[in-house]
Amino acid sequence: MTTYTKQQIESLAGNALSQACAYIQETLGVKTGDIAGLFLTGEPQEIIESILQDYIRTEIQYKALETE
């Protein structure tokens, strides 16, 4: 079983948020990430990344159960 550090989980969550924003921007034809940068700074970013981190940890736990 692969073990993930807190930093790896945080990085994965941050990258997931960035990819979600990129997908939305591409779909809407947005040329810059200025609005995302303003909208997702501080508390909103922390909340979303925290939710994603919880989700990642849950996926890791369930994957571990599958391999037992």
C-alpha cells in the first residue's frame, strides 16, 4: 500500500482545484485566471481544498480496504 504524506495530499488537492478552474475557464472561453485568483483566495480556497483533502483521504482509505 502506498503511503501519502500530508504535503502530498495538500498538493494533490491544490492541483485538483487548479485543474477544476482550468476546465471551467476553458469551457467558458475565459482567457485569464484573474477572477479565479480573486475568488479563490483565502477562506474559499481553504474550504475547497479542505474538502478535497478529506475526499482524497477517504479514497486512500477505501483503496486500502480493497487490497486487504
